[in-house]
Amino acid sequence: MNPSRSSGLMAWSVVVAVAGLAACSTLQVGSDFDRTADVTGYKTFAWMPREHYGTKNPLIVQRTKDSIQSVLTSKGLTYVDDGTKADFLVDFTIGAHDRTDIRSYPAPYADFGWWGRPGWWGYSYWGDQVDVRQYREGILSIDMFDVRSHRPVWHGWAKKELSEGDSEHSEASIRTAVAAVLETFPRK
């Protein structure tokens, strides 16, 4: 094989492998909203009172609340302690669960026998190949409810394959996810 072609194929293989790894850890974000609600007029927010946020770790709950509150105040909104005096209430759920990704696709198999001649059954055979990958996925969901109507007006979410570093140093991952989700929250 031509040495320059071989090194080109090797370089291309490395690019594809790195792109595949990067795609595995990409933060996916989405949102939905009530098209009849005008959230751009909101000025104040409070927390929806509840205890269970999807995790048993109180540090993760506090880090998430702090991040959400910080992003919302940076958008010009004011936090108030009394939910009845707020324009909207904020709630969130954060957690992680184990996932299994199963992919099946045909894999080429060629038997060329001795000296490049076809094997006894012919040229190529296409069989099945199955890849199974297990990983941990983190999910953050942020919801906003209008205080006057008691109706949900906005929902945002993020999900990401968690690495060991995400689990050990959750603060940076939480800040990144919160900022990405609330980036789609409409303001004037």
C-alpha cells in the first residue's frame, strides 16, 4: 500500500474516532413554552416549594438552585422570597440514570483464501454486528409556572453522558447545563 495513502487513512481514522468521542459527551438542550403566555413581561421569580428534586445529594440541589438563580438574575429578573408576590415560580429536577445503547449494523467479512483468490464459498459475506455500550446519563429539567394562572409557561431541559469528572466535580457541569438551558428563556 502507498505510504502516503496509509498515513492519510490513519489520520482520517483518528479524526472520526475523536469526533465520535466528542459526540458522546455533547450537551443536548431543548425547550418548550406556552405560546399564549407573555413571559417577557416577568420581573420577579420565586422557588416552587418542594423537597424532592430527583437526587438525594443536597449539594447538587443547592448548586443547581444557585446556578439557576444566578442566571435568572443576570437576565434582569429579581428573586423574591414570597411566591405570592412573584410573577412566576421556578422548579427543577436533576438526576442521572444508567443507559444502554445497542446498535446493530452489517459488518463486512471477506474470505479471499490463499494468494488473493476467492475462498471456497465466494467473495464477501455481510454478517451482523452488534455494539453494546453502557453509560450514565445526567438530565436537568427546569420548569416555570405563572403565579396568577397556576399554569406551566416554560420548560427547558438538558441531557449529557456523564464522565467520571462530571460526577466528581458536579459544580462546573451543573453551571454549564443551567446556562445552556436558560439561554433559550425569552427576555425582552
